Amino acid sequence: MKIDNVTTTPFDDQRPGTSGLRKKVSRFTQPHYLENFIQSILSVVEPRAGATLVLGGDGRYHNAEAIQVILRMAAANGIGRVLVGRDGILSTPAASCVIRKHGAAGGIILSASHNPGGPQGDFGVKFNTANGGPAPETVTETIYRHSREIREYRIAAHGDIPLGRTGRHTLGTMSVEVIDPVADYAELMERLFDFDRIHALFNSDAFRMRFDALHAVTGPYAHAILERRLGAPPGTVVHGTPLPDFGGGHPDPNLVYAHELVDALYAADAPDFGAASDGDGDRNMILGRHCFVTPSDSLAVLAANAHLVPGYRLGLRGVARSMPTSRAVDRVAAAQGIDCYETPTGWKFFGSLLDAGRVTLCGEESFGTGSDHVREKDGLWAVLFWLNLLALKRQPVAALLREHWRTFGRDYYTRHDYEGIDSAAAHAMIDTLREGLGSLPGRRVGARNTVYADDFAYTDPVDGSVSTGQGIRIVFDDDARIVFRLSGTGTEGATLRVYLERFEPDPERHDLDPQAALADLIAAANELAAIERHTGRTAPDVIT
Ligand code: G16
């Protein structure tokens, strides 16, 4: 095998964000850009000679070409075997599952998650370590430092490997195994959930579901598991063929971007259960008939009922949520007498807690839920968990949710996103807030007094690593809370996220529209941060 050592110069923008390196396709397709970053990963991680690497992506534009480049670079860097999904497809949770099951040294996942695809859209590269989870910050920072100094990368001179059929190929001394992207994952799901009961639910006339794969990676998984294994009628899964541009849509399962599904679930003849997943299959949105379950509530409901599901029947060791996620799951943890951890935004922060056996379930307000079965959040897993509960309880989603609130109280919650705002203005706004933190306690805002304000910092209880500057928290005397943070996943300008929540214990007041229930807090957020003055925006772009 001929190996080329290609001379290159560093790019200055290869620092991974909340979840891998995400850039516009036009940036990623610049000569040497992808190669520099892949070489930085392989040089930093230095898998032992002959090690196994997992490779796949969400099928977005440039996926196929990038996979061939990475295969050639893996061969040139001494990787022994690559497990690659058929057609270059692997959802993020399936990649995590395959890494763990086959003892791989790690995996490279090509995805910009929920960001739009296509030639004008985004592309991304994530590196996961041997535990199946996103590389921790210590690793991503070293990769970034390497990318600033790179002078050369190694690539084998070789033609494309055919990826359309499962089977084995060789690329020099490296073996390339093209695997069924669904098989290992489906087998894991079957061990965790009561497939017989879910099958019976789908066979009863009383239950109809709609799963919207948004033309992204979960299509093949949902067709195989929901329709073929669990007997959901064909047509249950819509938009189930992954397309390079996601059909021109925005593969983000929220109330705005998955509006077709939302409209269907709020129609007069709505199905009983609706769900969607994102570009790479790790996010989920759960809907009932005329009802939306916030991701924070979803995590709390799963935690409260986990003992009913085969894979979790022994109960939970503990739970974790990202800081901006509502405190609904904290109430469940307190009732069960288990630990609840509050981590910064980013699934990578759950990894050490999961590896140490401190938590079983974790979740984020950003439509992410998961457990110790893999080391990524897992969209279809959450949908199957809900289906298992619905199959047992034979209750509408709205009734189940109402019962949960009656037991634990309701945490009214909303997130307001201001997208594509001027980066300097966004940072100036956050800096002003940060500088004013000391003067906030005791200040009256609307009808509330501020009791506590900080810039969230986290010390990992397992490895002691410290992460600072993770979001401005402001807590009021009735325990209502506002959090301000800048997104770490955008590729254009800055995205301001404002997270708002308040607790309502009274079941008589659990029926309000969240925007109305939180109206005074929304006004307080605008007053405290002067959002309009800093950003020029009078309203958020996305409300979830
Ligand atoms: C990623 C991370 C999540 C995070 C989300 C939003 O999700 O894996 O942990 O909550 O981004 O991050 P931000 O608020 O910084 O935009 P995904 O689905 O994009 O990989």
C-alpha cells in the first residue's frame, strides 16, 4: 500500500464545540480541512497498531466522500479494522453501541446533528472514545492544539471502497467491514424493552402512532424496529429515507422545525402517540394526542417509571441532567432517595458518571434522553421507553403526564432561542450579566426577589476536572429560575438561549399554557439582560 505524507498548513478554527467540530460544508470541503482534523484525531488518540475504529454518519451531504477519505487515512495511520455502516450510515447512538459491543478503540461520526444539511448546510465530525461516548474536553482540547501545529497528514493511495452492501474488504493491511447499521442496535433495544407488549399495543385497534424521521438517519432504524419488528402498520414512519439535504428541512425535532408532526398530533383525527428524531438520531421529541411532553418532563416520567421496564427493573442508581434542564427529575430522584447530578450542557459530561456507575438515566432540555446502555443520548431508545410505558399503562400520554404532575408537581418550562445574532453583541450581553451578578441577590424584578445568581461551574465528581463559564443562573425567592447561555453548536453568528422555569405544586393550576404561566418570568429575563438593547431582537426565533 502506498502512503502519501501530504504537506499541509494549520487552520485556526478547528476547536470542537459542544459536540464535535461543526462548520459549513463550504469550509469542510476546502482542500486539507477535513484531512487536517482527522489527522489531529488519529495523532492525538494514537490507537494501538491494529486497533478497531467505528465509522459512519447521518448521511448528510459530503458524508459519502468524507468516509472514503477517512478510510484511506485510517489505513495510513495503522488502524487494523474499520467497522463502517452500510452506505456510510450509522446513527450516533448506534455508533456508540457498536464501539462498545466490538471493543473498538473509538469511533468517528460524521454529523452536524440537528443542523441543516446540503451544499449550503453544515457538516461535522465527532470523535468518540472506547467507552462509546463523546471525547471529553481534555481530549478535544489536545486535538485542537494539534490542529494548530499540524504540518503533514498521512493518507493511503487507494480507490473507493464499495459501501453499498455488507461484507469485508481490504485497504492495504487494514480490513474494512461494512456492517448492517441497525442490527447491533436493534438487538440491544430488544434486551431493554418488552417488545411483546409493544407489539400487542400496535396490534390493538385503539393505538396509532406517527414517527417522523425528518429524512434523517433514524428512518432505517425506525422502519426496521417499529414497523418490521414491532408490527406497527407501514406508514407509521414518515420521511424515513435519509436524504443528503434532509429534504430541504431542518432535522431538529422541536415544535418549530417538526411542525408537520406537531400539526398531525393536534389535528382532530390525531394519532395517540407521535415522535421525531434529529439528523443523527440522538434527539427525540415526544407528543401525545393534543399534547407535547417537554424533554425535561420526559426525563422525569421515565425516571419515575423505569422500574416497570425490563432493562431498568432493578431501579436507578442515580440520575443526571444538564444545568438548564428543568428540575422535574430532581423531584423524582428525591422521592426515590437516589442522587441527582447537575452537569454543564453537553452529553460528554454524563460519560464519567455513567462509567462510574453513579447514574442510570440522564437527559437534557435540548431533546436528549439516554441511559447507561450506550454513552450517547438516544432518540429511538426514548421513543421505545415511552411505547413500553404506554403498552403497560394503556393510558393516553396526556393522562400519564397529568398523573405525574399530580404526584410531583409541575415544572412549567420554556426555552427561547435568538438565532444568528451578532456574536460580539451576544458576548457583550453575557459579559454585562456576568459583571452584574454580585449586585443581583436582593434585587426586586417584577413580583419576585432575586436570591441567588452565578455563572455555573462544574467539578466532575469522578475525575475532578473543572468546567467554568457554563451559563448564567438567576434564582428567585419562589425558586423560579432563569438561565442565559450561548449555544456551542451553531455555525453562524451566535445563538442566545434563555431558559425559564417555575414550579407549580397545585394540580388545579397544571393546565396553563407555559408561555402564559411564565409570562412574568419572560418579562424579567428581558429586563435583566436587556436582550432587545443588546441584540436588536424583540422576539425569539424559536420557542420550545
Ligand atoms: C448537542 C450536545 C447536547 C447539547 C446540545 C445543545 O446536541 O450533544 O449535549 O445539549 O448540543 O447544545 P447548545 O445549547 O450548546 O447548542 P446535538 O444533538 O446537537 O449533538
